[in-house]
Amino acid sequence: MNHIQLKNISKIYNANSTQAQSALTLLAEGMDSVAVKEQTGYSVGLYDVNLNIKAGELHCIMGLSGSGKSTLIRHLNRLIDPTSGEIWVNTTVNTKTHVKDNPQANTAPVDESSSNAINILELNDKQLQHYRQQTVSMVFQHFGLVPHMTVMQNVAYGLRVRKMSVSERHEIARYWLNEVGLTNSEYSYPDELSGGMQQRVGLARALATDNPILLMDEAFSALDPLIRAQLQDQLLALQDRLNKTIVFITHDIDEAVKVGQRISILNGGRLIQTGTPSDLRHNPADDYVEQFMSAKA
């Protein structure tokens, strides 16, 4: 069953509603994003994307640079708002419990017709703040750690925002630092850590809030191959136990095949195909997908 549903999501950058509509009309007529940019001057982030992400799945979004994958993931926590479309999220999946007591807490999701599903584009500022604090966490490509905070303080930051007591948030932070293999680093500062260790801190910070949705935007791409493989393995081991809904952005087909239960491939802002690695390999929707899958080592 679905946890996240994107319905007819389009994003045209730096255009008012009338200008955006002219670009959308050209896209609907079959013009590609490069030609639309040349004719109108407006950049296409996404066009008419319809995507269902299942509860508890690790779903990879991939494509070349400029394909729209980072634009897409930033819609899910509304760092970017679309030009048109709807984004439905079931807010009852993985009802909150203490992470140390039961990190796999889960309730059954329903579709957008349920009162438990919300169109996050309709949230006001206060509701959006609550959604970001309680439903969705993000791990960034370049770590996003606060340099003047210790590792402990960085991991506990989301719990501090929730006004949790110091002792409780530090207990939870220590637990997750241990889970990601950083037991003795809590009093270090980010610049004292290697890139791989910093990304483990970022992962621990995202997990500490126990939010049901985890967004990972090229989270491992800045790391060397050995550390990247280690973090991929660690993510899979954690996911096997935690059963989060993870949206994982990557441009690396080998990484997508390794970690993704399903993969969605974007090209020029359009969603070309979604399926399991086997689906994409044996039944590619077009030459672009076939070339991607044949590039796997």
C-alpha cells in the first residue's frame, strides 16, 4: 500500500502562472525540456510526474544530472513547491514510539481518499513545520552538519527542536551513534571527522527523530567507493530492521540496483519508468532505460 503519492506533479522554474502554462502546453505537445528552455527561457524541473511510493520500501530515484531527481525529492518536504499537481502522504504510517523500545512501529497505510492522507501542498506554515518535524527527515549529499555543534548536538538537534529534555535526547542520540558505528565520537566536531564519518552522523541525525519517511539526496555520492559500499550495506541492514519509507536519490545504477526495491528513472523532468531492477532490465520502456540498465557492471 502507498505511503506517498505524487499526482501530475510539474515544476517550471522562474515563471509566473501564465508563463508556466505556456511551457506546460509545449511539454504536453511532446516538446522536450531542452527545446522548451530554448523557446521560452523557462527551465523544466518536472513534467506530469505520477508516482506511488509504497510504505516501508526503499525506492530509488535515478537519472542523469538535470533529469529532475533532486527537484522531485525536495517536493516531498516542500523545500520546493510544484507549479501544479498534488502530493499525498499518509500520516499514520509508523506511529511514533520510543526508538529504543520499538524502532519498527508501523500501522497500515491507506490511499488518498482516507482522512489519514493529507495533500501536503495544503498545509499552512505551522502544519508544515509539524510535518517536517514528525513525518519526514532528510540526509544531504554534503552532510549538512552544523560545524560549531558536537556530533552529539548535531544528532540530537531534531529532538531539541521538539523540546525534548537534554538527558532524553542525548540518550537517543547515543543509541543512534552506536547504530551507525560512531560510539566514541559524540564529543567530536564535524571537521574532526572523515567524510564517511560525517555522513554517518547525518544518517544518525535523520534516524534519531524516528520519522517514518527518510529522504536521501545523493547521500553517498561524495564518498570514496569503499566507504560508499560500507554505508550502503549499513543502510540495508538498518532498513531490514526499521522498515522506513526511504526515497533514495542516485545517479549510479549499481547503487540503485543494490539498495533499491524499486527504481524510478527520470529523463528531462519526465518519469520514464518505475519497476524492480529485474523489470527495468528485462522490460525497459525505451532506449534510455535500456542504456541505463546495460551500464550496470
